[in-house]
Amino acid sequence: MTGSPVSSLESAGAFGRSKKHPTLSLIIPCGPQEIELPRLIRSDRPLSARWERLLAVGPDQHFTLPFGWNTLRSDFGRGRQLNHAAEKASGDWIWFIHADSLPDKRAIQGVAEFIDHPPQEKQGDRKNRRLGYCKLSFDPDGPSLTRLNGIGANLRSRWLQLPYGDQGMCIRKRDFNALGGFREDLQRGEDLDFVVRAKTAGMLIQCLGGCMATSARRYRQNGWLKTTLGHQVAALRLIRNARRSASS
């Protein structure tokens, strides 16, 4: 995990002014193609007052944020932006959410329970080192066959403990740091690479309950079959390389 040469924090009612220590830092990255606020920020989803809210943007991106959200500015690259935001985050836990993803109220409640009621285990126990994720559903902005992709993603997550980043990832900051954060040399797939390394390190991969809705526009733009096959080939390659790297 490396730092970024561009770094600044811009506040719209910064959590940092509060004397209370945030229990969780919610981090949403914005890629160069994002021209509107992330879905969660535009929604009416209730969030805990003790959650720090960080929007990780690029050098020239400017958004008008509602009260309580902070902007963290760095160079583009999702792995780089997420690492930079995680480094600056004040919460004991971090919840990474994609800009085009939206958790339902049950998912938000599930995260709150996940971080507020950890299992009563000894320090260092596998159950005390956890990565949480949500079930996945696709919006109706793409082909109807994306329902199958959602089913497949949820079965893969349940049976193989390999969720993707668009399902949201919740992890203790200390565990995130111990794993070295996200790889910054990958254009895509830094989330799956991280999950493979977490699983290889013995971390418990746990479903939080609730659902994360995400856009299916890429399937519409590039074609369902081509996109699905491309994702599978890329995923297999990433999993193989991540396992090889983690065992070396």
C-alpha cells in the first residue's frame, strides 16, 4: 500500500470536528468517468451519526456534498484512491462501497451489527478477523439475464467465500493494513485480489445480510455474453495470481 502524491481533505461538516471517535469509516471511490454523486449519497438511506463518510475523488473532480461528507483528493486509480482514503480514515472499521452501488436498509443494519457485536473470541482468533459483504442484485438497467449473474455471485460468495467489491467490503482497519491494502498496479480486480489474500491469510469471510444493488449498464453496453465471459476469465486469472502471490 503506497501513498499518493496528491492529497487533500475537503469537508462539508467534517466528522473530524466531533470529539467522538467514529466506529466506522464509509469510503466511496469516484473514477474519472463519474459525473454525478454516488448513489448512496443521493439516496435517503439513514447512516449512523458515528460513521465517518469519505468520498475518494481524483485531482480535478468537484462535487457538492451534503453535510457530514468529506472529500479526499488523490491521483486516480481505484486501488490507489481506496488505499489513500483508508490511510486517512479515522474509524476502527472501514466499509468500501462502489459509486454505482446502493445498500438497502437491511445491509446498513447488518454492517452496524457486524461491527458493534463482534464474536467473543480470543485476540487473533479467526472469528475475530472478519471481512463482511452483502448479497448482490443488479438494477434493471441492463439485460434481464443479469439476474443469473446476481445468483451466481451470491452462490460464489457463499460457497467459495469470494465476494467482489460491488458487494461492499467491511473490514477492521488494522486487518486491512496487515494485508497490505489493495494492489495499485491493477486496472480492475483489486477487490477480488484482496479477498483472495484475506481468505488465504485465514480471515473469516461473512455475509452481512441485506442486499447491495449495482448497475448492470456495462452488460448493456458491451453485451451480456461478452461481459460475463470476460469477467470469468479475468476472475480466474486474478484468483490464480493472488493465491500464488500469497503463498510465495
